[in-house]
Amino acid sequence: MSARPGDGALARAAHLRDSTVGRWDPTSPSATQIGRARDPNGDVSERLRRLHEERHPATEGHGARQHRLEKLRITQALCNDLDVTPWQRDRALGVMIDLDLTAFGSQRAIEKVALVTIRHVVDDDRERYLGLHDSEWLATRSPDQLDALYEQFESLTDDPYFETLAEKHGLTVTNLNRLRRVLRDQLDEQDLHGAVYGRNPHRDPNLPSQQLRGDERSESPRDSERER
């Protein structure tokens, strides 16, 4: 017999019952078992097999939808960590959501392609902001003015945090430049140059913008100057 404090507070039978019930979840006759055979020697039904292989109408295209959402999620997270404007973020998302990554070969990881896309979008926007895409206008500039323009241009690759992210995902400057050429070819083939996520090019300019006030408060003056 034990005479320690607490002994006798719970009957032995009740203790065994509670410990046994606690090891097993309660079951119900109406419980659904998905992906399990009825007996050890059996196999799952054809209906469940179609469900697992996404051949069932209820899950058709599930993998493609998940891949699409994953591209958005990762690109959004990288944009949040980098010095990009809301417009540049939406452009990068618009390209990534419809971009076919197979053309990038062994470098088609979402993180790598997203960093290449963000770099391309930001550098392209900054070049246009300075007028570096206007060849006719550049032809009228003097050599000193051209030098001053190119000195003002700051590539996203010069951002130390971008360099850290690129190094983390195994991207060198050579890889970034090569993959950017692949991206440009894909933008031409897939007609994604004007892709902008969540933006409608045919919106009536006379209607007020639907931008949330919280986003407006979170914008810095630097973003406001560079925002289109």
C-alpha cells in the first residue's frame, strides 16, 4: 500500500480507463477515412486513387493552382524585403504569376527566377525613369550629360541585401545576367512585358483609386516620388 500525497484520489479502474481512452481518439460510425484501405490486404478504391492523383473533378488542376500561389507568395515576400515601390512589386508579381519556369532549366527554382524578375523590373523602371530607354533623346545629350545620367542609375544588384539574397540562393552576377537574358526572351514569347498584377489598364482614370488608406500611410516619401 502507498500512503503518498494524492494516493487514493482516483480509483485504479478509473485510472486505467482514462489512460486507455487518452491513447486513442474517439471514433464515430460516420467518420470518413481518406486514403486508407479497408483491410491490410486490400487497396484503395479507384475513386480515392483518382483523388490522390488529381484526376478527380474535385481536385483537377490543384497542383497548378498551388504552384501559381507559391510563385506569388515567394515573390511577394522577396519584394517586401527589398527596396521596391508598390508599382514595381505589382509588375514583378504580374510577370511571375504567368511565367513558365521551364525555360530556365536547372535554375528554375521559384526563388531564383523571382529574384531575376525583381531585378529586371526594378532596373528597367529606374532606367525608364532616367530616360535611358529613349535612344532619340539620348542622341541629343552631350558626353558629360550621358555620364551624369549613367552615374545616377543605381542597379538593384548594388543593394547589399539583394546581394545577400542572391548569394543565399546560389546566384552570381554571371548567373543573374544570363538568366535575365532568358527572362527577356520569355517576356517576348509569352507577351508579359505589360503584365501588372492587380492592375487594370482599362480603368477609368476619372474614377477614384481604390488603394487602401493603410497602404498610403505605409508609403514613404521616397516611394511616393518614385511611384507612378
